[in-house]
Amino acid sequence: MGRIDYYDDPQAPAINSVVPSVTVAVRDSVGRLLLIHKIDNGYWALPGGGHDPGESITDTAVREVREETGINVRVTGLVGTYTDPKHVMAYDDGEVRQQFSLCFHAVPLDESETPREDGTETKAAVWVEPADVPGLSIHPSMRRRVDHALDEQRTEPYLG
């Protein structure tokens, strides 16, 4: 399914949906960040996805990372809440979502696991050095989450 991301764009279509979702900032013991290259919009991003009925939100985080990257993780904290109505995602089927995402910190359970793309949502899944993140094509809304996750001085979750 194709997707177009709008950010602070007066030409964005009207929102008709809000779907709770997660993103997960997974960092290994040497500080690398796990990123995926998304098929639907062509951007690099944190792994994540929609919350399913019957699971806790942290279960959603663990499941989405495993599905998109093959890495099993343990959630360790909250990066922040991201509900900016200026970030609108329009899908081919007519759904137009407002961003509603909780971003978590996590660590891999087994650092010998190698990330892999899933072929349906992700065309790549890789460990990235924080110094290499600025050069990647990342949507502004996702970049805010990545920047917050990598900010070692941040002591409180972002609330926005």
C-alpha cells in the first residue's frame, strides 16, 4: 500500500483516522541504532507499527521490531509521545491518518542476531552509527523521534 507523508502542509487531505502506533529506538551495547528503510514512503525510520487489539503497547513494540527486523528486544523506557496533527499520512485506500505514536527505548536480547528486512514493509534493516544518522533521508517527524532517542542529555520523555 502506498503512502504519502505530509508535514505542516496546508494541501494535506483531511484527517479521517487515528491509529495508535509505536516506534522503537533499539540501541545495541556499542550505541548503534537499529533503522529500517521503508517500502511505503522510501524513508529511513525506526521500526514500528500499529497497535493490535489484545496486546499491551509494549507487546506491540516487541512484535513490530521482530516482524520488521528479525531482532528480539526488551523495552527499557519511553522516548516520548508523538501526536502532532500537522503530520498526516495519506494511504492509497483513502485512509488519512493523524500521527499518534509512542516511541520506546529498547535493547536487543541477543546481539548476535543479524537484522533482516521483511520484504513487505522494509527493504533494509541495519545497525547505524549515530554519527551517520544525519546523512539519511528521514521524514521530519521521524527525525524528531530519532534525535530525542539519541540525545544522551534528555532525562524526560517528550510529550507532544
